[in-house]
Amino acid sequence: MRKMIVGVSVLLLPFAVAYTQTGTLSPEVREFVSVDAPTVALTHARVIDGTGAAAATDQTVVISGGKIQTVGPSSSTKIPEGAKVLDLTGKSVIPGLVLMHEHLFYPTGRLALYNEMGWSFPRLYLACGVTSMRTAGSVEPYTDLNIKRLIDAGRAVGPKMHVTGPYLDGVGSFATQFHVLKDADDARRMVNLWADEGATPFKAYMYITRAELAAAADAAHKRGFKITGHLCAVGFREAVAAGIDNLEHGIAVDTEFVPGKKPDVCPPQSETVLNLTKLDIASAPIEEMIRDLVAHKVAVTSTLAVFEAFLPDRPPLQQRVLDAMTADARTAYLSSRARAAERKDSPWPVALRKEMQFELAFARAGGLLMAGTDPTGNGGALAGFGSQRAVELLVEAGFTPLEAIRIATLNAARYLGESDRVGTIAAGKQADLVVVRGDPSANIADIERVETVFKDGVGYDSAKLIESVRGSVGWR
């Protein structure tokens, strides 16, 4: 796949020159643009600004120079002369989603190998309203970095990307594409190596030890970057002591409460999940762990969509998801789904409820909860589609729709240090906006009804982007 991306880069080289000289997008990008004018006025819209405040009705949003110039009542907001006017009566505008556990790869089931979806996934993310994303681990970091550069140069379609370095995993790693850390010095070396190559965030993985994690966190912080982790051998409170900034997935992967847990040893996942079903989320030990995370300003990334796929008959089976897959990927996913439906003793229905309770308790205690897709697992949580489902599941967990939208926008922007530019709808912010049919502040499922996605003031046709990847997921 890496060779394919390099080939595409060479073919598109002439457009790089055109973009830097004229500021125009390449033809490959422009074919998906539905709104492109010096000034755009979105009138009579319902504005859900991402702060958690109630939706404001009959609003006008004026966009110019890639930024939001004005937001106010349609009755009093002046529309600049010559502006392209879009009447959004009956529609809502929300901030572009800022999602934090994203990948450009997809599980294939072969020797723990993962295929890079460098062509289809950026399109699906953008089509479904994701305008900024952090990859949470890379199996082809050079590919991810090159795709980011193509997108930034206007030569490929996709969100703004924060690219992590390769997974920082220790002895016992199951993935064929991972480097296995030798020791703490090797962890430090990997962070510095990939920081030099252009990676910004970093991610620790399941078999990393406490010493390796502490070394990686120290190296990342010295470079001005943050480190997150999907941990197993290291418990959450141990990770806090090691200097971690963000924890992925929530209590569903925290092994510190597994009976007999040994230092720097990763228990079987089945044992961790089964133990979760027995935990009382309101118990003193878990409340103390939550207080520790909050006190040290360690964020948590919710990834409910990837867990939901392990439950019988969930998520709701959507034709748009199946249409995006190759025939092989579709067969593999439907087979996995059928196996989940046949299993009568699955711990996941209870485990998912416990995870939801933990995330609500963490947020209510003042913790910074963010949202992510994690398009891995059994393949049911696709980029974009799974992203929308992740927000819907936050509402099932007990958050209001307005809170769920804030978790998937402003909270992540704050963590990334970009809340002055993205994450909310306000004058002076980048015009990263999503136009949806309906009212997701009342019915969160309307977040799936995306019509147009604005990134830096340019509107992209959601339906056209989705149609372009039909039959591609699992291949490219």
C-alpha cells in the first residue's frame, strides 16, 4: 500500500505547484466541492455551537476567508453584498467533529495484519462531519504522514490530521507490523526518531512496561508533545504516575482491578472484560482512580462504537456501511456479527453498560472526556459512520445531545490546544462546520443526516464523498 501512495504522490506532483502558486484545490479534490465562494451566508439555520449551550434558532453564519465572520439572528445579521446565500431552514449547523481515536487502517484478520485505508477513510471521515482528527496509533506512519501532507496541500480529500508515531508496544505484541520495544532507552529513541519525521502525538500500547512508558512520556513532553495509551500491562493509576496525558477506551481496558494482576504483565483481554462486569463503578476504589485522573488532568477517550460491535445484533445494520465495504470485508463483518449473535454468554452487554457508567462518572467528576471511532475490532465501526455512532452512544450513556456534541468537538479541541481555532462556532474561528438535516440537539440520530461539510470555508458534498468509496473499505 505504501508503494501505491507514493505513486499517487508522484502523479499529483504538478498539482502541488499549481496549489502553492494559485491557492486552488486539485481537480481530485474539487470534484467533491459543492460550495466555494469568497463569502458564504448560511441563513435561517439552527446553530448548535459546541459549547453545550442550547441551540439558537433562525441564525445566520457568514463565512469569508476560510473563517467565520459573523454569527447572529437572521433578522439582524447583515449579509455582505455578493455573498452566496444558502437557506438552511429546517437544518442545523454544528462544529466540525474533532475526533481522537482514529486510524487509516482496517482489520483484515490475517496474522494480525492491517490494510491501510489511505484512500477511503479520509473521504468517509470528512463526509460524515469529521474536520479534525488524531490518529491514535499508526501501522504505516510514513503513509499517514504523506496523506496528511497531501490533504494539507489541497491534493487529497480529508480532515486535518494529527499523526501519531508508530505504536509503542513491548514484548508480547501481537501485531506483525509493530516494532517491539527493547527497553526504556528504545522507547525514548522511538519517540525522538518519529518526532523528527513529523509525528506529533504518541501512543503507548498494551505490552509497554512502566519504565518504557515513563521514558516515552518524558521524551514526548521534552519535544512539546503529548502521549496517550491503550494500556494493559500498566494500570491507569500507574500510567498517571508515569506521566501519561490521555487514556484510550476507558475502564474497559484498565487492568488494575483484575485480581492477581502482576506488575508489567498484561492479563488476557477476556479476563479483563469479565472482571469489568463484576465491578461497581460507584465503589470507592474506582472513584479514587477517577479523582486521580482528574487531579492530574489526564483525559479519557470514549470509543463506544468499537465495543458496541461485539454485542449481539448491534449496531443497527446499515446499508450504507455494507455498501462501502468490499465483498470480502462485508462477508467477514457479517460473519463476525452472526457469531456475536449466537453467543449467549457474552460479557459485552454488561461490560458496555459499565463502560458507559464510567465515562459519565468521569465527566461528572470534572474529567475531560473526548470521543473517537477506533475503526478496528470486528470491522463494524467504519471511519465516519462509526464516528457518528460514537456520538449517538454517548447519549445512550446518559449525556444530553448537546453534551455529546461538545465532547466530540470542543473537548478534543481543548486537549489539542486548538480551541481558539476549532471546536465551536464563533466569529474568528475557522469555518469548520457541518450542515445536517434536522435537529441533533433534540434527536442525536440526526447527526447522521449530513448534507455539507465545510472545512476552512469550503463546502464538500457528503453524499458524493460517500458514493466515491463504494466497495473500497477493506481494499484501499
